[in-house]
Amino acid sequence: MKVKLVVILVSIALAVGVLLVSTASEASHPHYKLHEFAQIYMSEPGKLDNRFMTLYGKVKEGSIYKKGITADFVIVDEGHEMKVHFTGKTLLPDTFKDGADAAVDGHYDPQSGRFIAQSVLAKCASKYEGVGNSTQMKHPDSIRKY
């Protein structure tokens, strides 16, 4: 009976350990703003090639080209630009549009000179800003209806 209990406890401990290690490695990938990525890439060429990371920037106006479930677009940040190819493995968010803040998960492909994104998160800043200088909600009775 004691041997069975020890075997079960060791099995559970190993399973938890494997789970922790696998999720920690996925969550520990680097996150860079595009200008930070550019600085690292210029100082240490090849260091970030084909490494899974998250890259942040704004979607350049007029750069979105969708073809089926894939998309090509450009992100910009502090004077730097990066072509992005979205693989379509996940859905593009509704907030993905010109000027949106975007976070792309994937890797930089030095052969094509573009970022290959498996997922895209986007936040349209204007959607979350308050009207005018006030961020307080108006009472429904004070809103004019036409």
C-alpha cells in the first residue's frame, strides 16, 4: 500500500514539474517594442533570428493587405518599420485596423526580412478614450436622441 502511494505521489510531482517547465518556457519569451528590436538587431545581427517573441508597434496606415485567412501589414514604432506576415493560425481581432496598437507573436525571418506572426492582438486607442476631456459617463437621460 505504501509503495503504491509513493508511486502515485511521485507521478503527480513529475507531472506538475513537467507542466510548470513547459508553461514557463512558453510564457518567458521576450517582448520588444519595434525600436528595441531594431536596436538589438543592429548591435547583434542574427541574435533574434527565428526566435519566438512578441513585437509591439502601430499598424501603418494603408498597409493592410488581407488574402483569405492570411494578412500582410506593416508595424511602425519610433521611425522603424517591420513588414509582418500573419499566417492565419488564429483569427484577426475586430480591433485590427490602420493605426491600431498591435502585438504580434511569432518570429523574425531574416531570409524574407519580415516578421512571421502566428497571432495578432490589437487595440484601437480611439475606442477606449473618453469623449472630449471628460472620461465620465453621461446619464442616459442627458443624451439627445434625434
